Amino acid sequence: NRCRRPSARSMAIGSEEGKLLIYDATSMKKLKELTVYQSALWSLVFDTHKYLYTVGNDPSILRWDLGTYKSTAVINTGAIVNSLSINNKDGVMAAGLANGEVLLLKISDSVATQIGKVNGVKPVTKVKFNTAGSMLAIGKEDGSIVLWDVASSEISQSLTGHRAMVSDLRFSPDDLFLLSASYDGTSMLWNMKSINERQVVFADHGGWVLQASFNPNGRNLITADALGSLRYFPLNMEFYSTNLCSKIKRNMTEKEWSNFVGSDIPYQKTCDQ
């Protein structure tokens, strides 16, 4: 796992050995290496201030002051925490638990207070707020994904497609796409404007897809698997539209074009026949 501070001055990496590594995001110089857990560091996230939050194979959420590299346990959730995400609009933290719940937390004075909860039955493996802070994506152990609407405090969509645990979730910077990764060896690109339609599936990894991410401008995505391989995909729809005929051997329908290429690019026939 890795994350960047919103100001991009620092980067944090968590390892399967329970180590926490802090780097300068510009020079990539290692600033600190700490052994935090006896097993894997599951999730880590920066807030908009100076703190980093981490979870391992226990119910505690630790807050790290990167000035002193000292940690404080802000809450004991009562169940193993698999994933964290912070809504940068209001500072609310979502904690995805192995018991199927998502706790909504407000942190102040080194103490986290529960202000809400999303109930579930399947263990939560990943949580992620979108950029606008209006939606929370929740990935489950069974491969399903649910979208929780912040304003209404209700689940707005249930997404199926992955056949194994969801390992990562990321929204594009403009919130037009959701990128998911799974232990089924695939990642999926979900068009938020046509979320109920079949989505783009990237299935060329040889092992579990552990992480997936957009680059800062949202024009490219990168996926990483358990075998150490990285895949880089341009999200230049014009590029894909000019190569469609070699892939599907026919012209797309207008509905397919709108779903996979995008309604912002005028429909065109990509094959001669």
C-alpha cells in the first residue's frame, strides 16, 4: 500500500512485513523507516493536515505525527480494520471492517468519535471517497461493490462483476470513472454516467491485482499485481477509437460507443465494412 499527502510533499508506503516507509515525494529520498506491525500494514491515508493514519491486523487506528514520527491510537473499533479513506471535504474518515461494517469517524484532539455506520454482511476489504466527497465506494470480500451516497446516507448502487475480493478502489480526479482491482486477476473501469452498463475489463494480469490508480491528471491508469508486474493504460479515448476495428472486427453500435468510448466523442464507424 502507498499514499501521497494531498500537498504531494510526502509519500508513505506500507509493507507486508509491517514496515512504514516515508519518502520525500519530490526527491524520493527515504526520510524514515518504522516497524509498526508484526504482520502486514493493510491501509494508510493522509489527512489534509500533517497526520498519517495506518491500520494493521488489529482493531486500532494509529495516527502518526510526521514531525516527530510518534503514533497515537485514536480508536479501537472492536473488529479488524481492512481499509481507510478520508473525505477531504469534511474530514470524515471511513473505516472498512472485517465484520462487514463501515464506521464513519470524526477525529479531534487525538480521539476518533463514531458519527455514523454503514451496515453490511460481507467483510469490507476497501473503502474510497470520491474527489467531491459526495460518494463512498465500498468493496467487499465476495467481489461486490456498493456506492453509498453521503447526502442521503443510503446505498445508491450495487455493482457486480468481480469474482473475488476487491483489493483496491480509486475515483478519477473528475469523478467520471471508478477503477476497481480484484484478486480475480482483473481491474475494471466503471463509467459513472452509465454505471449499470457493462464496464471495461482489463484482464491481462497473471496474478492477483493488488492496486490500481489514476495518474494526477486522470488521463492514464496503472495496475499492479502480486507477481510484481505493472500495467499502464492510456485513457485517451481517441486512441482506442482508432484501434477498435482490429479488436472487435465490426463497428460499434451507438449505445456501445457511448458506454465504452464516451458520449463526448462523436460516434464514428471505425471499420471500413
